[in-house]
Amino acid sequence: MKQYNPHEIEPRWQKAWADADLYKVTEDASKPKRYVLEMFPYPSGDIHMGHVRNYTIGDVIARYSKMRGFDVLHPMGWDAFGLPAENAAIKHHSHPAKWTYQNIDTQKASFKRMGFSYDWDRTVVACDPEYYRWGQWIFLKMWEKGLVERRNSPVNWCPNCQTVLANEQVTEGECWRCHGAVEKRDLTQWYLKITDYAQELLDDLDQLDGWPERVKQMQANWIGRSEGAEVTFTLCGPDGEAPAEPTEDDLITVFTTRPDTLFGCSFFLLAPEYKGLMDLVAGTEYEAGVREVVEQAAKVSAVERAQGDREKHGAFTGRYMVNP
């Protein structure tokens, strides 16, 4: 029996399939439609075994659907505006465009070598102008509808790499790439008001037939819509006395899903990012302790801070609030 030699057999058959346009999408109105789309990869290097597993599953579904008589659209593309691609270009001291398109060519060759059933005429690359112009168009339409706003907010900033980091790229206060200390920095950013559609998004989760309940719950948690109330507390003066006629600067409003527990409120906690925090302790004996907590918090990612198993830290400001 002749030994199976993939390096000799597979390229020959893959060429035959390519010459025959075996995977080219042909639109046939008489057939039921099936759209098979896997997650687009980041072009920050060649594909790895995690990619092979993911795209093999999608390829099996696409081939199975085609054999069952479906008109199958099975495209491929690259999510080329992601942080991993940008940071990889910085790491390799290369122009982002050169590095990105070079990796796209490398990954495409690997995908072809795997024999996946993609129609390569149906390919999109997120950094191509003919693709991202539609993202810009959608942004403008949302702007016209009042669904876009611009405001300052804290981000993870790596002074060494001179770039913003996602929460997942900060480990124990260090940059995942250069291991330098990460700091919080206020930057002006654009925000999309998805909160206007929170309930609609939640309601439509019921239409996801076949989805595991735990996955739908994860989506609901990500949408994060909560029913509750805004409660305004009054800040006492340095002498501990509440102002007779509070001004706007004396009021701090919080959101709670449990206003019924307000009578049991025993302390008031300000986030380290609270804008007026250091003004409350300036020139007092509490300033150094509060500053230390703020500086420590700046070195911990939002993901790590949200974990319930972390030890709680804080410092007294010397100020009190009036429970309304």
C-alpha cells in the first residue's frame, strides 16, 4: 500500500478544486439559503491551532449544508482594525499597513493549505477603504440620529508603547507586551448610545433558538440593563455639618437597583476615578492615604478590580454624607 503523503496529494487536489471553482458561490433562488460565518481573525501573525479548530468546525457546517442542498455563502475576512494587529506592528517595528497586509497574505496561504471551502471572491478586510467607508457611513447616520456622543473617560495607557490597552492586556498593573507599568489616563472618546436599545436587545435574545442558556445569560449581563433609582446624597462640610442650603457641588448622585435597602446604608464609597476626590482631601491629614489608594488602583485593570476574590482597599477621606 502506498504511504499517504499530504505534501504530494493535498496540493494537487486543492489546485484541482480551485481550477474548478468548486467553492464559488452561485445564487440559486430554488435552494434554501445558509450563511456560514466564523469569527474573522486578527492579522497579527500566522494562524495557530486554535484557529485551525475554530475554522474546521465552520468548514464542516458549510460542507454539510452544501451536501444537504443548501445554497451556502461561506466567506472569509480579517478584523484588521483590532488592538492585537496594531500592537503587533509596534512590537515588530513595522508600518501597520505593511505588517497587516503581509500577515493577511500569510494567513490566507495557510487557510488555503488547510483546504477550507471559502469563496475567496467573497473576502473583506476591515482596513480596506472600500470596507471601512461603510463603518464611517453608519457612524454618521448614528450621529445624525443623536446616538453618538463624545466625552472623557479613563483608559489603560502604556507610556512605553504609547498606546491604549484593552483591560485584558493589563496583567497585575503591567503591559502584556513590554511589562511596563500601566497608568490610567483620561482621553476623549466616542460613545454609541446602545442603552437606547437595551430592552430591544434583551427581548430579542428570546429569538435565539438553540443557543445555550448560559450564553444568552452572558449576553444579557453584557447588555447590563438594570431597573433602579437615582439617589442623591448630601456632602457634609469639613466640620461634619450638613450645609443648610446645599449647592450642586455638595450633591453626589448614585444609581442603585435596591433603593429599599437605603435605610441600612452605613458608609459611602467613592471610586478612585471620582473627579473631585482629591479636592475633598487636599491639605488634610487624609490626603496621603487617599492618594496611595488612587495610585494603587491605577495599576490594576478594570477586569481584575471587578473580580470578587480581590482584597478590598480604601482610605477614609475625613468627610461624611447625609443619608437621604
